[in-house]
Amino acid sequence: ASCVQHRLVVRDASSLQILHLYSCMDQIQYIEWSSDSQFILCAMYKRGIVQVWSLEQSEWYCKIDEGSAGLVASCWSPDGRHILNTTEFHLRITVWSLCTKSVSYIKYPKACQQGVAFTKDGRYMAVAERRDCKDFISIFVCRNWQLLRHFDTETQDLFGIEWAPNGCVLAAWDTCLEYKVLLYSLDGRLLSSYRAYEWPLGIKSIAWSPSSQFLAIGSFDEKVRILNHVTWKKITELEHPAVITSKKTIVYKEVEKSPTLGTERLSFPPARALASSLFSTQSKYDICQVPVSLHYIKPVADKANPKVGVGMLAFSADNCFLATKNDNIPNAVWIWDIRKLKLAVVLEQLYTIQCFQWDPCQPRLAVCTGSSRVYLWSPAGCVVVKVPGEGE
């Protein structure tokens, strides 16, 4: 699905043929599929309206108008039959049911990076709240949206919450000014708390392993600390140096080159396909000999949100690898072997890493840098995939 102004276009993924074309009331600012791909949500934040379209029954549609309360965020519940709308100034979260047309309200949601979290099985939802200048967490049963637990947290300014994949432990972390990770059970008991240091900037990112055995914490000091699920103590600390010296680490470096064309192939005027290839560049990976110096950017200390620390973390689906990005070295992806707790591979790109994501079925990582290419890594090696498209 894609949106162009007020129109929603749904295409077949294999042939890219247009299957459905929907017209919304205003410019679409956010779209999201339901979990079973039967419905698609279109949010128009400026007008405070959400429209829902059915893929099976083209004549059915739904419109949700938040009115004067406004709208700043909208998402599906895990069952794909409820929509959660967050009003302006985070006054409340409204839960709309598509089946019964009932409405539920959740008051005092906190405006933070990750204030709502669902368990993987979709049974429970945790919401970060702010009341009377204190942080709280409420746990709801998604079946009927009844409150299960409500407890306060030992945080100064709660920044985010994240369930373990098994749904037994909830991680909550404090603002970047306070290094603190709190681990709560489903009934609200504090299982453990972790603090690596006291005064410098603290936590920047967090990721659970798919097995729920490890919790990786990316910090502003350019290190990743991994906690185990038995004692909740640190088992290792992964550093991100600007110079790779270990001979056991493979460094792939992206290089660009212009295609070489023989003069016998040139014609004037050149054919359209040949003309485009004359000005296009090809990209491939070279394996570098260690030691390798990576492109390091010194952060500006007197500006807010400095580009420093580990800002991106992701475990592979088989629990064997961890991919990280250190914002000081914006062009590199670090891939760690979790079985050995060692750095296995570094991918150095020509441009800044925008995002990366693991294949849900096998240990394969896709990397994007904002160019027209997708970079894929697996234990077998690296490959550059050119994505055809019009324009940039």
C-alpha cells in the first residue's frame, strides 16, 4: 500500500498491479495494515480523522472523527479489530472497536518515545502514564480493555517501555540524563534494576533477543551492555572502536565505480537504456585487510541531541547475531556473533545508515542508506541489490 496526497493505492506485491484505489477525505499522513491484512488504516492528523478500508468488502468503510480532541497518533491493536487513537496533548487514548462499535478510554498517557507496548501474543498492553508529576505503568487485558495492574515506577522521567517476547517481563528505562533500566513482572513487581554509571548521558536504545534470554542496552558512551534473564546482571560489554584490528573480524567496504563501455557500443544519439547506464554508477563490496580505520565524526558537544552513542540495535530471528550502529560512525553496521560474544562483521557504506532490519525467517540483514540500493548481508557474504524506480 502507498499513498499519494488523499489517495490510497493497494498493489499486488508480485506484479505491482493496482488492486484497489481509495479516496480519503484529506491528505493521508500515516497508513498501517491490520495484523491479518484484512483492513488498512489511514490517519489524517490535521483533521483529527481516521478512515479504515476493507480489502475483502470494497463497499465497507469506517470513519472515526476525534473532533475537538484532535489526533496525534493512531495504531492497530494486535487483533486487528481495534484502533487506538491518541488525542492532542496526550490527554487520553481512545480505543475504538470495529466489531461492536464500543469505545474505551485510557487517561493520562505519557508523551514519550515508546509509551505503548503490546505483548507478542497480543494478550496484554502496557501504557506509560504521568500523574501528579510521577510516572506510572498500567497493564490492560486486550480482550476487554480492563485494567489488570497499575503501579508507579522508580523513574524521574520515564522514556520508554518494551515487553520481552515471552510476555513475562516488562523493561522500562529512564530519560537520557539518568542511566536506569527497571524490569517488572506481569503483576507489577520490580524484578531488578540496572545502572551502568551515574553522571554522563545514559540509555539511547534497547532491544530484547527473540528468546527473551538477553536484553541489549545501547548507551551514549558508545557501548552495548547485554544483561542475562536469570540474574539480570551484565554478561558482556561490546565496544565500537574507530579502528578494527582483530583478524577474526571481516570488514566489507562499499565501493562505487562507473561502468566501462566499449566504443563499438556507442551510437549517437545513444539508446535510452545505454544513455542511463552511461551516467549510473555500480556498487559492490570489497573485503578490507585489517587494521581498518572507519569514518569517525566527532560530536558537537554544545548542541542538543548529539550524534553520539549506539542508537540502533536489532537481534536476528535465530538469536545468533546482533546488529548495531554507533552514531559517531554513521556509515558502519556492526554485526556481533552472540554465541561467541565477538565482533564478526563490519559493513562500511558510502552513505549514512538510515535503517536496517533482519529477515524474520533466516539470519539475513537488510540495510538502507537512502540511495536506490538495498544491501543484504548473511553469513555467506554480502550483496548489493539495485532497486529500479523513477526519480531519486
